[in-house]
Amino acid sequence: MERSRNGTMMSLNSQDFENLESVEELYFGERETEDNQEQTKCRKTDSNPPEVDVAVLTNKDLPKTSKRLDLEQLPIDILLLTVEDCEFLACLSLLTGFSRMFQKDLGDVYIGNIGEMKIAVMKCRMGAAGPGGAAGVVRDAVKALTPKAVFCVGYCGGLQPVEVKLGDVVISEALITYAPSKVTKDGIEERGYRVPLKPNLAKVILNAAAGWSPPLRDPAELEVAQVRGALLSGPQVVDDSDLREALLSRFPGAIAVEMEAEGVYSAAHDLNVEWIIIKGVSDFADGKNSEKNAWRPFASIMAASVVAHILSNPIIFEDWPHYNNGKTSLPPSSGDYQTDVFNFSNDNYKTNNQQCSKIQQTKTRLILHLSVAFFF
């Protein structure tokens, strides 16, 4: 007997129904106390996740100094946006041959590869708006790096404990912004927006699970699933059971909540770039999570592994256009200016030399004429 992620049963036969003592058993297994049923429905946040089969980098493993970002590294194919260190390091751990680059308007940009795809990984501050927030960073990075798509990667809070478990990876089929609203005596009038993915990525995620295995040291220790659904995004860190229930009453179909997607969408929409949010579930937004919650790095690694799996199939992205056809907003570096000035062909060099000689001869004749006029 198998249970799907939305709680409905699959592959049931008459013998299965005879063995069930109640309808509750259909969803939760054998009869248990109320506390045990809740533990059956969702993994506890105070438990430790299993070991991963990935060599996860630490900050000590990263380059101490940056190289200057120049036009030779561009364009990139995909931009990965993260917030916390564990999200950032999870993405870098799945890149090969990455370098730490610097550009004064962007800050540090790590550029490497996932298979044949050229990937840039960046960090933003928590939240969608404000200096260094997701919207501004995505807008500047897309104009400079000209990617084909933006992936926001990391961890999030689950809202449906039966449908999504700790460590599962949420893939945004749609985005809902919950903050814009009008509160009246009759209730809340929603003023936010509900938007689906753009067509290209909407097709890609339908088969994102094909061939993917969670990178676990012991795969039998935990079942990790990809769950597609609607993602809530807003300015609050939701870590309170009452607030969580209030959001669910307004948006009963949402499966997870986070803070950056609104900014990612806003910038990507304005620039007409594909975007997606892929985040692992680290808690249930109910006040029981901890700043040192071990599920956060675990959830980030699971999410990054799904992203790496999607990007390891480069044929999908071959015909996708780079933003602005790959024309960057970055100014040429000093090296590029030198190349433009000194990289003449022989013919151009001769022509320029001849022109300089003629100008110098004209200046000499003018000086002689002025000298003669002065004496007379």
C-alpha cells in the first residue's frame, strides 16, 4: 500500500480495506494516540537529518581573494540566487571549476560549471526589497551576466505537513504574494498576485524527478520527494503557529512559505527572464524551528541537488535566449580598452601611422609660418 504526497491512497485492493480498522488508518497507519499521529504525519524538527553523500564545502574551503570579472566570463547560462551560507555553500558544492570573481556593482560572483552549463552563484540579503534584497540583486545581475534563467535555491517553511515532509524539495509551480491586502470589518481583501511560471520552466519541472535520487549516504534512511505546488512569499519570517494557520486560512492551497520569491519574480518579470524557486523544507513555520536547525543545510543540499539534476540536461536550455541576446551592461575593463586600442591589423596600423605623420607635418609647417610672420 502506497500513499501519494497529497494524502490520497494508491494501489489499494480489497484485502487492504479488510485490514484497515478505521478511515484514520487509511491516512495514518495503525491507530495511535493523537501525539503519535502527528509524529507520523510530519518529521520532528528536533530530530537530526540523515548524512548526505556530498562533500559539502565550508567557508574555509573558498578562495581568499577574488579575480576581476571581465567580459571573457560572459555570458553565463543560469544564475543561482541564495541568501544564507548553507544555501550558498550547497550550490557551490555541486559546481566544478568555480572561481571567485568581483565586480564593483555586483560584488562577489562565483562562476563555475554544472556539466556543460556555465553557472553563476550569488548571495542577496534576506527578503525581496531593500538594499541588497532579491529584487535589486536579480535586476543588476541579469543585466550584467545575461543569464537564460534565474533559480532561487535554499530552504523554506512547509505549510502542509501531510503533503510535504522535512527535507522534501518544493518546486514552485506558482507564486502567491500574501502581504498586499486590505483589511476591512468584513475581512481581508487580497491585493497580492498569483502568477504561474513562464512556459519554458513550467514544462521542465514536469519531469524534474525523472532520474533524480536524493544524495543520501543511506538512501533507505529517508524518503525525500519533490513536491510541486503554490509557494507563498512575503516580508515576514513566519515562525508562529497562529500566523501559519492564518495564512493557510487565506491561501489553503499553498504548500510552503519563504521571503525572496516575490523579489525574484518582480525583477525577472520586468526583464522578461525565466525564473523559478526551488527550496527544501527545513521546518513547518510553527515556532519550533531553531537558528541552528540541522535541517536547514540538509534541505538546502536537497534543493541544490534537484537544481543540479535539472541543469545536467543541457539540451533543454540550448534554444533559450540569453537576456538581451548576451549583451552585458558591464563597462569594458581596462584590459578590454587596451585590447580595443592596440589590437589593430597591419593595414589599420599602417593607415593610422600615415595619418599621424600627415598631422605632424601640418603642425610643423604651421609653426614655421608663424615664426616667419613674427620676425617680419
